[in-house]
Amino acid sequence: MAEYELYYWPGIPGRGEFVRLALEQGGADWVDVARKPASDGGGAAAVQRVREGALGGLAPLGPPALLHHAPGGDVVVAHVAAILQYLGPRLGVVPGDEASRLRAHQIQLTIADLVFEVHAVHHPVAVSLYYDDQRREAARAAAAFVGERIPLHLRYLDRALDSNPAGGRRWLVGSGPSYPDLSTFQAIAGLRYAFPEAMRHHEKRFPRLGALHDAVAVLPRIAAYLVSRRRLGFNEHGIFRYYPELDLGARPAHRTAASPRTRTRTKAGRRVPGRRPGK
């Protein structure tokens, strides 16, 4: 039995990827439960069971959730920032002093805000609706996001490098890589996938963030993970989705209501097949 069990929807990196990166960098003994066969207790049904309280205690509203088989008894934690706050000192992916841990948590919560905003671009009205049902609103949301919000968040992270002299203005917390650096790597990668033109434009002003992304990518454990089958690629079912008409300077393209690329939600709000939408 693995020491850590991660519960997140199979088939998408989503919010679960921020936890996966920390588990990998920390050298944890872990399993991505929902990616196991349904006959072995995996699949989307495993996530749904957790949401219904199968792990005991406070049932999470949604994934990711982490089950830690700790020496003193099982511990269940949900929400990315809370999971990483719990894992950080246990896996050595955050400095041990309280000030550094609080700094890491603050940065992670801000990255969570960014991730929420990314999802709200392509689903600004309701997660239970198809993208095609809210394309007009998505175009308005995208214009503000790529023009205003992306540079705002990049500027925040860039200034965070300045306020951490111990990291040589290369790392966000302490003197080496920590879980906020891993999450920044994932956020940069996701933004490049979803909004390539916007990122080509904005990243010119923040070259240190590109350097941070590249430095994380070559960390031995992360580099090995990125080329493994455990790493899930971005796709149009997760949070970071590439719709050309939502990128910087794009003209909205015609897309039929039956487009298989965007009709990935049922009216009940469930992904096809069997996964919760937009998570």
C-alpha cells in the first residue's frame, strides 16, 4: 500500500497536477488512485466515493483530495493549497521555518486564484453549461483576462522573486526550489498552452519566470516525471484549454453547436465520459 493516495479525475492534469509535482519532487511513495482500473478500485467512481465521504471525516466538496497513511493514523486533506501546506514540510519541498511556510502558502493561494480565473475564461457563466452556450461571455472574459489579468499575476510572481533574496531572485521561497516554484512551473506551462499568443507577448517583460519554469523542468525528479507516463498532457477537458478565439488578438471563429471539441459537458454538468467538468 502506498503511503499517499491522491484522488483526482482521471485523464486531465487539472488541479491535481499541482499536487503530483510536489509528490514527485519530494520522492513520495504515492498512487494516483483514479488512474487505476475501475476493477481495482480506480476510475472516476473512486473520486466520487471520496466526495461522498468514503475516507471518513470531512468529505471534500471536490478533488483533489489526499489520503496519507501516517504513522499515527490516516489523514485526509483536500484543496490544493491545503494539501501542499500539509505535504511541504513532510516531503522537504518547503523550508522548515514558519515564515517560509506562511510565505509559500500565501503564494500558493494566489496561484489558486489564477487557476480559478483561467477556468472562468472558458466557463464564465456556469460550469454546467457547454462552452458553446457561453461563447459570447467567454470572449468578453478572455479579453480582460489576456489583457489585464495575465500580466497582473505574472507581475506578482516576478515581484515575489525580488522579495526573496535568499533564493538569489531565482526561487520563490528560501534558497532552493519549493512547492510554489513547482506550481508556478505548472501555471506557466498551462498559460502557454491555453493562451500562447498572450504569453509570447507578456512573458517578454518577465524573463525570470521563464527561467524559473526552465529550472524546475530540469530538476532530476521533475525531469524524469515529465517524460514518464504518469505525466498527463494538457487537453480541452481540463482547466487550461486552448481555444484560439480566446487568445490575445484573436478573432472569434465560427464553431457549430455540435463541435466535438467543445461539447464536452452534459446539461447535468458531468464530463463525457463520467468525469466532473472543469476540474
